[in-house]
Amino acid sequence: MIRSASHFFSKNIIFLFVVLSMFFAFVPLLNTPTALGANGTDDLGANGTGNQSFEIKNPLRVDSITEFLVAVIEIILIFATPIIVIYIMYAGFLFVTANGEPDQLEKARNALMFAIIGGVIILGVFLIIEIIQNTLVDIRRDT
């Protein structure tokens, strides 16, 4: 069976998106030095005397797991929102070019349904994490 060019193209675009998003998602988080001494030098000290005291700075700029999850979901939202919009536009294109053919209409309906379901899942995860984070902040404030 010969696969269509659009199937090949969409699989490669999805793979490229996943790889690039995994690569670029955490680049801003790795921008700070991780091991500096108390005086701002490395662990050898300014004169190379072997000062062994150092502190590890948090490179993630978050203080809790929930803040980290919110940051990851916000990055995913930045990338996923335009992709969802483009996929909905693609489903509209499929509807227009279906010409009343039942199998093409089914393909267009599925594309639209999957785009909407994917968007709802991503926004739902963001909403759940925000609720958990706000609940934990309120619990910490009360104690």
C-alpha cells in the first residue's frame, strides 16, 4: 500500500515538533551558573588556595514541583496553541475539499474532533495544575 504525501508530511512535522520542543523547552532554564563559591568565584578561590565551600544555585528559577509543572505546561501551551489552530484550519480545508465524499468528510470530522480534544486536554491539565498550586499556596498561608 502506498502512503499519501500528506500522511508522510504530517508524521514528519509532528516528529520535528516533538524533537524541537524537547530541545528548546529547557534552554532558558539552563542560563544560570550552578556552582559558585560564597564570594562568587569557583571552588578554587580567587588565588587558587582550594576554598572548598560552594553553593548550588537553583537553575530552574522555581521553588516547588507545582511551579515547575506550571512552567512546563506554559511552555507546552506556547507551542501547542498555534499547532491546534493550524490543525483546526487543516480540518476546515479538508471539509472544503471533501466535495461530499463520505470518507473525506469522516477524515475531516476526525481531524477537527482530535484538534478540539487535544486543546481541551492541554487546557484542562493547565487548569488542574493551577488549582493544585493555588490550593497548596492557601494551605501554606493558613499554617
